[in-house]
Amino acid sequence: MGVGRDHLHALYAETSDPWNFKHSDYEQAKFAATRRALSRPRYTSAFELGCGNGQLARHLATICDNYTGMDAVGIAIEAARQAVPDARFIHDFYPCPLPMGDFDLLILSEILYFLDHDSLRKLAADIAAFWPQAEVLCVTWLGETDHDLQGEEALAIFRARLAAHDFYCLAQTDGYRIDRGLPRGTA
């Protein structure tokens, strides 16, 4: 079983920034590294699942003609709308229907280990069906989680299911790794 809504709402019970994304040097450096891991200087349309309070979107939305983020927590979505007013943010809980769009960039930053096996398989199937040519960027926490799946375990399940993409680890620190997936034959 993946992480439920109650757990997510509890994380945001007292603040719209439970991981100190806005002020943490570590988080800001990770966001900058995420941007550097992209294969292109500009994208037509990006989608970020689990966008939280929009702090990563602040780093990426400026290089996208359109940016859409989705998160399960209302307070996080409101903070994201304030952080990036020109982007579109959706309040919903995955697995659910994903927003349709001509996305050429999909961002999965520290979200995969919040999902369970079935949701990871569904996410890979959704991407394969709707955005087979999109670049997929995965940021994975390497520390222990309180969830059923650990970061690298969830990443391995997801990567194995998105077989039409070749994934490469582009950056790794003690705390996280960044993997980029491109459609086979384009890397």
C-alpha cells in the first residue's frame, strides 16, 4: 500500500513547506541539479506529479512554455500557485486520471516511493500510453523512508515497467540520485 492522503495531510498540517524546500541550501542545490540534468534548454509542456508547494516548479517553469503540477494536498497546491502564478496546478491524488496535454517533459521528483507496486505499474503504463516520446526525470531520495517502498526500490520497479525508455543516472549524492529517461533510440 502506498502513502495515503491522511499521511500527506499530516505532513502539511502546520506548514506549506514541511521539508523546508524554500530556504534549505540542500533542497535548492538539488533543484538546480535537477534542472541541469535536463537534456534540452526548453520544453513545450511539462507535467510534475507530486509538485508539493511548487519550489521545484520555480526552477523549471521558466524553461517550459506550459507547466502543470499535481499534488494531493490542498495547502501545497495553494502554495504552488503563489510560487508560480503562471503555471497550472491540480489538486488530486494519484492514482487518478492524469491531466491530458502534449507533455514533452515529465518530472517525478521524490514521488515514486510514495506509491505502491500497482500505482508504479499504472504510472509507467500511463506514460507509455499517453507520452511515449516524453523525457522522464526521476529524483530519488536514497535515505530510509517510512514507506513500504524505499527510493531505489521504487525507481527500479518504475524503470523496469517503462521499458520503452532508456534511463541513465546523471547525478548522485549521499542523499539523492537523478535519473533521466529518454525514449529508446533518442539518447
